[in-house]
Amino acid sequence: MKTFQVCTNCVMDTSDPNIKFDEKGVCERCHQYYNDLLPKWNKGEGHEAELKTIVSKIKKAGKGKPYDCLLGLSGGFDSSYMLHFAIKELGLKPLVFHVDAGWNMPVGIHNIEKMVQKLDVDLKIEKINWEEERDFQLAFFKSGVPHLDIPQDLAFVAVLDKYAAQNDIKYILNGGNISTEVIVNPSSWGYWGTDSQHNKDIMKRFGTVEMKTYPFTNIFKRKIYMPYIKRVKVLKLLNYIPYVKKEAENLLKHEYGWEPYPQKHFESIMTKFIEGYWLPKRFGFDVRKPQFSSLILTGQMSREEALEKLQKPSISEEEGEVLFCEVARMLGITKEELQFYFDMPKKTYKDYKNTESLFSIGTRGLKFIGIDKLIRK
């Protein structure tokens, strides 16, 4: 077992079992950022010509149509700023799309309404069948794995892909970005949501409801069918500008009445529960470490500030208890049953059918040709 160690440059540590350090205690991820990514990305500076070309293509594809792109809006920080940027700065005509998996926090709903009303854009909401979503989510709790976000995240991407393909919309705008997300969660903390073999195995073992309408997708649809057959591209335009979290947040608050919340992704009840309670308490995984490390590397947070914040839990014991009871209620089980899943032996994707080897090859390929710009381990 490794001796506990924290990177001397960021705040990633040995809760990632695959982490490696140099003789100065700097982790491999930091070296990858400084040596491989930063010189090309340059914190979003110098990409004006690239962005102009991309925007021109989007407008050309949408000429004469009511919309030239789709934009998924969760009410979270990145997607909200992406919407502002697309309309106010780029002059695009997005159809704003919200996929309601049943776990929305009031703050997320508030932010969606504020953004849509102020920008006067069309909003399409698609609700996922709650019984299917609930059963899918519960099956993952029963499985014992840490990647409990798959049942809602899979629906988000699948619905947008399907709508774009059916309505001949060639571009999907995504708020994902290097600036605040360059360090992703360690691979040992989760798994690929588009491994259909893995998802089917968990549902076969633990599911109780026939999934008649749930919008499943898979790696073939996402990486082959959508971009090369349907010619639909997912674009992360925030990577082409100097995107600074605090500046963007201030703009959203002042221009739209957008309401901030304590932690990234806490606009969802389930994600707040998973990342604020379940992962740190059951597995010892604190997702703030890669989040803060991303901000440290991009010059938006000091390491000292990050370490100080990490001294306190994401949510208080009292809030955690309330959230625990609420999630159990929404899942249709008792608090005692949810506690049973919390106490059960820990599992990983390796305990179920999977095609991880294919994903590993694909990831290396995308990294090699420069499509995947995030730092993964």
C-alpha cells in the first residue's frame, strides 16, 4: 500500500492509486499539462482565427433554419456561460435543450429560467421516464460501484445526440472546457458511461423495470455514427477563449441573476449526493481534488487556498443526513436499505462485464490525434 502523498504543485494525491511523482514530488499530470497541453492551448489565447472559422461553419449549416446548433443547459456554471457566449459574443442561434432526469435542484431550475428568459431563446425540455431512471439508478447503487452518475449522464448525451440527428442539426455546443476541467477524475474513481455491455450487465443483475424508453447510447453511436455518418459535431468553444471562472461567474450573476452554488455539478440532487457524500465517505474519493487542481494549473486558485478548502467536507453532516434521507425517498427505498448499499463491499467496473480495453485504445488514439485535450489517468 502506498504511503499517503500529495503533489507539491497541485492537490492530487494517492487516493488516485495510479498517481506518479517525480523526485520533487510533482505529479505526472502536472508535467503533462505544462509540457504537452499548455503550449498548444495557451490558456485560450491566440485562437481567434480558429474560432471564427468554426462559427462561420455553424452559421452556414444553419442558414435559413430556426436554429444552427443545440446547447444542453443544466443550469450549471459552464453550460450557462456557454449559452451567454454563443448568443451574445458569437451571434449563434441555439435551441436550448434541457434533459430532466428527475434530479434537478431548485437552483438549477432557477438558473435555466433566468438565462432563457433574459436571452429570449426557445427551450425544449425532455423528461426521462422516472420509473426507468429510478430503477437504473438504484441498480447502480446495488452494484457497489463508484460511478453512480452514469444513469443520468448517459441520458443527457443520448437525448441531445438523437434530437440533433433527427432534426438535421449539425452542431452541439458543450460547456466542457480545459480551463476548469483539465484534470479529470482518476479512472479508478469511475468508468465510461457509454460501455453498453457494462450497463446492460448491471441492469440484468439488479434492474427490475423493463427499459422501454430510456435513451441508451454507446461508444459506436457517439464516436462513429454521430460524427461520421450523421455529421454531427460536439464543440467545446470555451477552449478557444480565455475562460476565467470568477470573471464569467460575476457576469452571469450581474447580467442574468444567475445563482451560484457551493460546488461544481451541485445543480443535481443525485450528483450532489454522489460527489458530496457517497464518494468521499464510502470510497475516499474527493472530486474537489481534480477540480481544484485544474484551477491551480490554470492560475485561478492557489494551492494554499485549495488545501484550506479541502480541510472541510463538501457538505455538513447535517446536510448529508437530510440528503441521504431524500435520495432514499426518491429511489423508493428505506434509509436502512440505502445504508446497506453504503456498507456493502466495494466493487469496480472490473466486477462486471466491460469493454475497457477498447475504450483504452480509443482514448489513446484520440489523445494522439489531438481530439482529447484533457489529462486522464
